[in-house]
Amino acid sequence: MSDRLELSFKNKVVRMWLIIMIPAVIAEILIMQFTKIPVFTTIPWIIFFIWLYFYKRKQKKEHSIS
């Protein structure tokens, strides 16, 4: 049960999701309002999941050492 998701700002995954997604959403809204360029919303998700992959890998290494 220690793998439960804690939805608070103490959780680093939640903080990184907010740091990546809030500016991306604001930028996408502005781009859609002022231009006719289609916006690809998958890029912030890809960046987040790449970061999450490396973060989880680092956590496994630290856990296996101790």
C-alpha cells in the first residue's frame, strides 16, 4: 500500500506534473487564440512521462541500495 498516490504538493510527481502542464495549457490556449496553428497537446504528456520514467528508475536504484 505504500505505492498509493498522494495528491499534495509534497509529492514530487504531482509538483512536476503541475510545473509541466500549467504553462503548457496556458501556451496552448494563447496559441489557439491568436493563430491558426494546430496545437499538439501530447508533447507535454510525453515530456512528463519521460521524466517519470527516469524518476522511477532512480527511485528503484536508491531503494535497492538501502
